[in-house]
Amino acid sequence: MARRPRPEPLVERLIDDPDENVRQRAESDPHIPTRTAERLISKTGRHHDVVANPGLPPRLLTMLLRDERTALNAAQNPALPVDVMREMVRRLV
């Protein structure tokens, strides 16, 4: 028996909504799929809410610290691993 394809998550459809308020709410969804977050971050001007999202995986947050467009918001993300925070503080002192 053939499997039906999984439906596209609602957030996938809403991130391209013409209404900016709808897009912003979708981008801040804590359950946003990682591949969706990565796609949004790569789009110019559509990364602030995504980078601040506490649902992002630590691997992606650490990568975002290296990009000057996203570093500040990534550093403020509460999901940033503690060891990464300690390293950031160590470099400042």
C-alpha cells in the first residue's frame, strides 16, 4: 500500500503569506522546522524573528553567531547552549 505524502506544515504555507503580520507570527513559531528556519534566514530581511526563535537547534544557533547579520539575535536566543555562552564571555574578558 502506498503511503500518502505528509501534508506540508501550516507554517510552511504561512511564511509566504502576503500579510506581514501573518509571516511574522509564522516565523516566530517555536515549532518551526529547521529547514524552514534555514530557508528564511537565508532570505534578506526575513531573519530577525527566526533567529530569536527558542525552537532553533543549537547547531544552527552556533552557525548563526558567525554571521554579522544574525549574530546579535543568535547571542540573545535563550536556546543558545551554555558552553557557547561561556565561550563568548571568556572571549570578552
